[in-house]
Amino acid sequence: MTRARRLRLLASVAAAALLATACGNGLEGDTDDDAAADNGEVAEAGTESLEGADITVASKDFDEQLVLGYISVALLEDAGANVTDEVNLGGTDAARGALEAGEIDHYWEYTGTAWISFFGETDPIPDRVEQYEAVRDRDAAERGLYWLEPTLFNNTYGIAMSQEANAELGGISTISEMGELLESDPDAVTLCVESEFSARDDGLPGMEAHYDIEIPGGNVTVLDTGVIYGATADRDPCNFGEVFTTDGRIASLDLVVLEDDEAFFPLYNVAPVFVEDVYATYGATLAELYAPVSAVLDDDTMQELNARVSADGERPEDVARDWLSENGFIG
């Protein structure tokens, strides 16, 4: 994509984000127009072949999303579609805004993100299937956006620390124990986070409220997502770091992930999401194409794929195509 085109796309996304106040999910159907979506109508899944279909694929801007985005690119191209590659579009707001604005046709989204950040709900649903179905149905009815079957893996947030820090600070194993340390030795609770986590209801503000703790602002350092893992492992500048639980760097850097003992962080099972026009034309065909892939993307598999990018330095498009080919999903 040219720089000019990306700037135009991001401009339209920003405009859409200003208008959007909630989001939803749905696999069962879409509407003929926005008014129909607002009335809760949903479309039937189309059965046309993907041969010659024009589909624009995007993703968010971190390693796991890049791999998932390129899984879609490879799957759709192998099925005969003409794919426009907008992978690595930006953060959550950019990807969701582009989808709602019709600037892209598809990206992979997380159930917890939709429930908390898009719908503004404060109480996650603890059952993964029920959480997915609630998000799916609501997005179809309210926004005309359609969720295919979710993956098995749950890429939720976590708080991690190095083995050295864990031993030195008394063998902390839960977030509640981190809160106890905050009371006894507040200077020890230094936390590295990325910008979204620092402001999201399902991130730091919500975690502090849920656990009834308050980490001093001077103890919190905002870093790029990819930098946090090394900073946490090196204890520079923090003893604790926000992580994604399927990130391959957790194992490669031998980090300890604290137990979310009061079950704050929602479930974040990811699923392919498509706009109405694409779903109404190809929905059943897409469901058949994606379901076998989603069915085998469990925690261990996603951690391995992520590690190939974040720890081993492989290109996400190569990782995606290699994995699909090795497992017989593409020819």
C-alpha cells in the first residue's frame, strides 16, 4: 500500500472512530443496510465461491495479529480470492474503525476486546462459548459485522516478572500478592505497560479497581509492546510487565506470569470478523474455509507461531504460509 493510500485510509478510520460509540459481533447474518442492522436484522451466509472475490484483509500491529492477518491472506488467495493486503494497519481503534467504515473487509478480533472495549460491558462472561456467542450475536444485530468460529487459544492480558525478580521479591505468584507487596514495599512494584493497556477498562485502570490497588504513576512506564518483554526480563526499568499470555517471548525469556487469582482479565478468544457484503455473499464458504484452521489454533500452537516471529526473527507472512502448508490448509 502506498503512503498516500494509507494516510487516506487512516483518516477515514479516525472519522469513523469519532462516530462509533459501541461495537458488536455476529456470525449468523447481516443486514441490507445500517438501519436494518440497528433493527437487529441479520443476513444469511452466502454460498458463492471465493474464486475471483475481492477481499481487503487487515490486522492490528503486533506479532500475533500479523501472523493471523497473513493466515487470512494465504487462505483466501489459495481459495482463489483477489486479496488486498492491509495487514499491520494499526491498533484496535484503527482496525475496528476501518471495518465499520467499510475500508477493509476482514480482520481477526478478540471476544474480550469487543465485550469490554466496544460494547462497554464491565462484567465478562466466564464461559468461552457463551462469551463468544454474546459478542457474535450482538455485533451482527447492532453493526452488521459477522464473526466466524473462534480459535481455542485465549490471548488475555497477564502480569509477568523475571525469575530473578520473583525470587528476590519473595516468590510472588498472584496479582493479589503483588498488591500486598505494593503495600509493604511500593518502590518494588514498578510496572511496564503499553499505551492501550494503560487506558483500557480491561487493562490497568480496571485491574487496579478490581484488585483495589493503586500503583503510583511514577512507578508505571509506558513502552512499545515488543520492548516490554525484554525490559521485564532485564528488570530495567520495571520488575513487572504487562504481557499477552500467548506471546512466545514468555517462554524464551523464562518469565513468570502471575495468576489472575480474582479472575479480572476477560477471555480473549480470537475469531475472523467480516463485513456484511462479504458475509452475505461468501459467509458459508468462508466458514468452511476458516473452521479447520481455528479448530487447531490452541495456546501452544499460537505461542510457537508467535515465538517464530518475536524470538526467532522470522517474517510473519512466512510463518503463516509455512504453518498453513505444513498442516495441509493450503496447497
